[in-house]
Amino acid sequence: MLTRSLFAVVCLLPLYAHAANRAINEWTAMGDSYASGVGAGEQPADDTNRCFRFPNAYPAVMQSGPGSLQPNPLKWNNVACSGNTASQILDKEFLDQPEDDGKNGVRPVWGDKPEFVTITMGGNDVGILNLITTCILSFKLWGLNCDQVIQEGMKIAQSDELKANFTAVIEKAYTKGRSTPVGVQFQVFVTGYAQFFNQISTQCNDVTFKPSWNPLPAQYLTIERRTAMNTLALTLNAAIKSAVESFDPLYNVHYVDYDTQFAGHRFCDVDEPDPNNPSTWFFNWYTSEDPTTEAAFKSLPAYQSSVANKTTGLFQTDDDFINALGDALGDDADGLSLLSDSVRIFHPTSLGHQTIRNVMEAALKAAGVPEPEAVSSTSTPAPSKTATSASASATCNCNEDGCSADSPACCANGTCPT
């Protein structure tokens, strides 16, 4: 663990006083699928790997667009990768040289001299895909029932080992960043996660998201089930926050909590099932009835074993699931698209990522990260939809997947910010 002497603290104080006068030239985004943004926007055609770095992920919209960190940053290192645990982040997201990682493509470098990093981690450590496929989609691909999955996730989230892994990632990021020219002004921003459900509403008690072709008994979104899953998310957040707060505040390690911003936009805030409701800021499984997806699932040994109540061929990790389903769907563009549609379930939509970006922006500002220069626009693209603030005449451009690149701060609640 990093420590600091009184002498060092005194020596550093003058350096922080000048932070507001600096321009950000480079930064790095790290983490799992909540940072890579699986499903948020259209995956670039030339990005055919399973890290699923999508253009509307919160780090991507931090980097570009009006109100973003541009035009100051000259370089952005996006090393986030879907499926990564804290241990995999330690192993694969601090690279000094690009590294071929098979189906995950070429892993990019961490950066030469980033001035801050953002990190989202922990979901895969507690088995988020196991949780979703078992408790929501009613499969048993890991061989456990829903209560067992939640109990196992809680055990991991409360473990000293997981906190130690979080601490190791943070310490490595800070130590590596501090070794660059930015030195002691380097900052680390670590996010939590949002709760999935409105756990008070009764209208979801008889709702299931089970695909019609799944022969196993349906799992229903009862109040008890929703509460247990939300509690797991909050317990994971507490572990992340505890790791962050184990560092002296002068080490510039910050916990970023966006959970409350998702209030009113969780599952069961509206009548369910409604997979296309734009006010829900989590993806549902839009392609669950797609014949190709169904055939791919049914070809999995884990699926066949679970249906036959056998224990052979079951998954052990989220990576096992992603890679097995990806191999079954194929490596072409269509297969990769269906895979991302399947693994983005319960991940933030573009509007969700925009909200995370807004919370992160406030955290950066509070920590003294320089604000961008004002950018004037010479033209106004035609909007696909228009939302107008009740208190201002500002307009913003939106589409069915969220906000357009030219006006990403709009549509949070059907209105433009004032």
C-alpha cells in the first residue's frame, strides 16, 4: 500500500495549486464491458474483436463531442475490454507494447504519459453474466440456481481477495502514472455500478425475461429477487469504494458513484417486458428469439448439460461463456453482432453511458482536471428528434440509440439541459 510522509505532503502542495492551469494532453480508459461500452452505438466495422469497444461508451463520449475533454487532449488510450476481471486488468491493460490476444484482438498500450485514468471493474469478478443468464434468462449454464449465484457473488464481493485485487489495480495505475512527467498530479477515477431494478414496484412480480425456447422453469422478477440482485450491486460498490478510500486522499484516487442518476431508468420502472423502452437505461435481449442465436445457444455443451440436468461442460467464468457463444455464432460481422447483442444484456444504453459521462465530468472538475476550451459550431445538423427544455429554447439531437454525436448531452429526461 502506498504511504506518504508529512514532508512529502508539504512538498506536493504547491504543485496541486497549479493544476487548473494545465491542459490535458493524454488520458487512459480502463476496465470491463461497462467501460468498453458493449452495445452502445454501432461497433466500428474494422473492430472485429471481442473486447467490444463501442463509440458511445462513457470514456468515448468523454473524449469527443461538444462539452467533452476535447480539444485539449491530444491522445486517448482505450484499453478497456469486455469480460475482464480485476486480475485480467492487471495482466492485460497496463501494456507498454501492443500484444496479440487472439479473439480479443491486439491489446493496445496503456499510454506514454497519461495524466489520469478512469477504471470500471468488478462486475466479472462477481459473475455478472452468470447472474444475468441464470436469474434473468432462466438458464443454468454454470450449474447453479439463482439463489446460489447471488450467494456466490455476495461471498466474492465481500472477500478480502477481491478488495486486494481492486487495490492492486489502483496502486499499479497510480504508480505507473506517477512515473510519467505528470508525476504526483496523476489522478485515478474508479466507478461503481448502477442497481438494475426498481425493487419496490409490484408489477414485475409475474414478469420473466426467459426466451420462449428455453425449456427450464422461468425465473420471475419478484421483489425479493430484484432486491437481492440490487443488494449484490451495492455490496460490490462498497468493496470498490473501500479499496479507493484505503488510499490517502492526497494520492488523488477518487470513487465515482453514478447509481442514483439511474433512478427512474431501471428495469421495472416501466411495465415489463418492454425491451425497446428508451427510458430504461439498460439493454434487454433484443435478439433472444433470433433463430441463429437460438441455434448457437442450443449447440453449447453447457446448455445441453443444463437441460439434461448434467454437470459436464458447464461454464466456470464469464470469459468461458463469451468465447463459447462467440465461437458458435462465428467470427464474421453477423456473428459478432449477434454476440454483442447477447452479452450487452443489462449493460448501459447510450443514454446510460451519457449519464455516466456527465457524472464523471463533474468528478473531474471537482478534482481540478482542466476544463476544455469553448468550441463554437459553424453549422447545425438536422435533428432526427428534437427535445426542448421547458426553461430554455435550446434543442438537441437524439436518435433511438441515444444522443447524436453532435449533441450528446441531450435527452437525459426528454429535455435539454439548461
